[in-house]
Amino acid sequence: MSRIKSTFTRLQTEQRKALIPFITAGFPRPELTVPLMQALVAAGADILELGVPFSDPMADGPTIQRSSEAALAHGMSLQKTLAITSDFRKTDTVTPVVLMGYANPIEAMGQEAFARAAAEAGVDGVLTVDYALEEAAEFAAMLDHVGLDAIFLLAPTSKPERWTELQKLARGYVYYVSVKGVTGKRELDLAEIAARAQAIRAALQLPVGVGFGIRDAKTAAAIAEHADAIIVGSRFIEELENSPAGEELARISALAHELRRGLDSV
Amino acid sequence: MQPYDLPDERGHFGIYGGIFVAETLIAALEELKDAYLTARHDPAFVKEFERELKHYVGRPSPIYHARRLSEKLGGAQILLKREDLNHTGSHKVNNCVGQALLAKRMGKPRVIAETGAGQHGVAAATVAARYGFECVVYMGSEDIKRQAANVYRMKLLGATVVPVESGSKTLKDAMNEAMRDWVTNVSDTFYIIGTVAGPHPYPMLVRDFQTIIGRECLTQMTEAFGRQPDAVIACVGGGSNALGIFHPYIPFQDIRLIGVEAAGEGIATGRHAAPLTANARAGVLHGNRTYLLQDENGQIIETHSISAGLDYPGVGPEHAWLKDSGRAEYVAATDTEALAAFHTLCRYEGIIPALESSHALAHAMKIAPTMGRDKLLLVCLSGRGDKDMHTVAEKSGIQF
């Protein structure tokens, strides 16, 4: 059983919701990424999404764009993100790690070479924003072959016939994008998100995580009632941006704790 | 080769093209594709498009025989397809009229566009004013500095110009930002992409709207010269003017199709914008798979060209396919060569070409002397050079 699947199975028996933080690999500094991942787990994260920096992050808002640019300026790359995952695996063999990024770094490495290297590094899932379902069949099969979960997005604009299309390729969990838009700060329509997340959960045989624009424990808790997982990204990156050097781990832990408490109140 | 029926239904030209976008945009692309496929077979739509091209754009654009220039070169005759005479000053308006009519048909009150040199931005702002849409144009802050006059032009036309400060602050970043806007405002917004790139169906529909250039040439060449040209030459950034003039000629096997990319400071220096000529690796950016200038880690690298309109790391997927299939040839002209061609056309024909088009001209001037006087080179003069006064003056050490 994949780490992602066993994580959701365990959470289900415990009747808890998954907290999935997103951080950009190499931000604010490459040597901090593994300690940040460890701190997030210690503070209650169940799955970690690790952003692979890309020069043209089209689906991301300003916060994650800035983190991507800063990480690239530190020499971060897909190869190095895999190395970070390997390092993390030396101390944590349980927590699933999902790489989230864009197609071109994978294209440059070669899809098959990437799948092998990612499996070897201890990655559990791969979410590639611009590998739309239309273009993802072969890649998803390659991931499946080496035991990695191909994770896909569903959006408020996705028609129900795509949900079934997605079912054929998707593994691990489905990432429901809460809004029409890019990552980052905005008003969320909680009622609509709840209705969509519930419908998708009922239709698919996979856990549903909701992300984009979730900024506090209260919102996380409200959405978690209708989902299996909550994904928080920009808010963590902001915390890192605003943190004086040396306080990053403490700030990140505090935010993760707060979100955890919110989810556990559900 | 028979006329081919590409792209396939999912937008592929061989291994190129496709639909590489975030899920949120899929429904909008489906809606656009359905609307376009219906519209293009609707006689009323086709008729309105043609009427607008005639009465608003001023088509057909003439083919002009550059006799003094040809005489100076002493070889093949240079014929210029005068897209610079279109309303707004370039071929960009052809596509903008087409997409604006689609937007109207789809009931979208707001249009957005990306722009590099500002020609597409001006054309988009123009049609937005013409059809009464709200218009937002994304433009890299570096390009805004290079193209101040076009920025003001867009504002005069009622568009909002949003400076893009991310990445290299040029065309590719403007396209990222336009995509982000579209994702956010997808229900009421039509994204007018300016070139034959982006996710399906854009490369197909932009090409189709631009083929008016080549279709006119087929008729005009017969009328004026009694035959078709020996070669067709056009500059290639994303490649919309090139595909517009090439496409109707693809079935004519003995007519050479030559795309001219921007060699910047020289292909060997690495400071250029010529993915096809430099044999860049294929990759995925802005919704399609194509030749892409990138580093070994798959990060997109900064390009360089004196011409903002060619300053783009990728190229339309159909050009990638035409290169691999051997039907079209791709070469590059440097900044210096383009500037020389620019000055020559000014002095010998009284025509000030856009720096983009000057690349095509530079290559024509290179090969014409090697060919007989009876040969005909048809060059797409895609735009006029008024917008480039500042850049050219600066190169000559002149400040306004």
C-alpha cells in the first residue's frame, strides 16, 4: 500500500482530517528545506507537498512566484528537490511527500528517468500542474509502474464528465482547487466549496483535498467538514517571507499547530 | 506532400502542440474550441470577418515589387507583402478581428492580451474599442520601457496596460500573467492570444485567421507576376505572420518556405531568440509542447533580440512540426543584420519596416544576390517600423 493511501486509511479510522502544507523546495534557503519538512511533521502535518521551482509558474500567485524565483536564485532544481527528498527520508520513512510543479523540468529530465529517480528518492506522489488529463495518460502510467501516485487537480470549472475521466488516471488523492484563480489570498465561497467537494467525494473512490486561498484554522475547519484534507501553501510561504532569519522553524510550526487544532475540532 | 489536416482533434502537430494547462482552463478551452469550430463553418461569421478585414483593416494588402532594392542586390526580385499597411500597422490585427468576433459571438464582455513589442497589444486594444469590450493588456516592464509609444497608443484606445514585473519582465512573463488573469476571470473574459502558440485551439485558430495573408498572395502573385514565388520568407517569433503566409503554400512542394528567427548577438553567443535554428530541446511552456530555449534543468532562459516582438523562448508548435518534417527551413538573422536591412529598406524604397520584419528582409537580402534575376522572393513585411524609432535611434547614438 502506498504511503499516501495508508495515511488516509489511518486518518479515516482515527476520524481525522489530513493537513497538507506546501512549501517551495529551496525557499528561503536550500539547507532549511529538510528541517522545515521535519518541523511541519512534528507540528501535525500528515502529507507534505514540496514545490519544485520553475521559471514560469503560470498557476501561482505572487507569493509562490516570489518563493520560486528566490529558490532558483539559490540554484534549486528538480534534481536537487529529489536530493532533498532523499535527505528527508533518512529521518522520516512514514510521511508521504508529494512533488508539485510544472511539466518542463520533468520533460527536460525525461518522464521515465524522472519517475525512476523520484521513486528512488522516496517521493510518493507527483502533481504536475500543466500535465492536463489530455496529455497525462502515458506519464501517469509511468508513475504507476514505479509505485508513485499521479495526483490531479479538479477545478470549479471541471464538468462532472471529467471526474470520471480523472478516475482512470488519478491515484492518492484528488486536489480540488477551491477557486477560479491562482494560488494565494482571496475570498472563498465556503458553501460552494462544500457542495463541490462533497459531490466529488461521493463520485470518486479517492480522498479529496481542498486547496488555494485557505489562510486560517477557522476556514480550514469549515472546509474540512466536507473534505478529507486541507492544503495550505501561500500562507506558509508568507510566514517564511516574514520570518527573521533563525525563526523560520518556530513560525512554521506555530502555523501548522494552529491549522492542526482547527482540523481536529472538526 | 498533400495538404495536411493538422492539428489533430487534441491540437497535436506530430509530437508538438497539445493542451498543457491547469485544470481550471480546460472548460474555457473547450468552450472556445466549440465556438470556433461552429463559427468557421458559419457563412455569416466568415462574411463578417471578411467585411471587417476589407473595410476596417483595409485589406487586401498589396504585394509591392521593391525594384530599386532588387536592382541594388543584383539577383532575385524582392516582393513585399505589405502587412505594414494594415490598420494598426501590422498583421496582428487580422487575428485580433477574428478573435474579437468570436468573443462577441461567445458573449464575453472583457478581453485580455499579452504583448511584447506592443503591436498585438495595440491591435487588441483597437478591436476592443471597435466592438466595445473592456480590455486589459499585460506587458513586461522591460518592454514597456522599450515601447513607450505603443503603451500610450493602447491607453488612448481605452485599454488598461498592466506592467509585468516577474521573471525576465518580457513577453513570456506577460503571457504567464495573462494566463493568470484568464484563470481568475474565466467566465466573462476572452483571452486574445497574439501568436500561433498557447494551448489548443489557439495555434489553429490564430493560424486560420492569419492565412488571409497567404491566400491573398496566391491570387495577387498570379495577377501581377503570372506565377507563384520561388521562395516565401517571413520572420518567426511565435510565428503568426510566417504561418499566415506559409500555410496556403504548404502544398506547393517546389516553393521554399523560409522562417527567419532572431539570432540576437549571434547563435554561438547564446544570446538569441532562435529555438528552431539553435535546435533547442522540445519542452512544455504556455500550454503547448514545442522547441524551447531552456537550461539543462528545464528552466526557461532569457532570450535576446533587438526586436521585442521576436524576444520569446518558444515558437508555435506548427513551426516545430514544419521544421522536423522538412517542409519549411529555419534560419536566423542577427541584430546587426536586421538593423542593416532596416536602414537599407528605408533608403532604397521609402518604407520603414518593423525590426521584426527586418529579420526576414535581412535573409532575403542575403540570398537574393546568389539567385538569378528571374527568381521571385516573396517577403512578408509584417509590420511598420514607427514603433521602433526609439530603439533604432538609440543604436545610432541619437537621443530624442
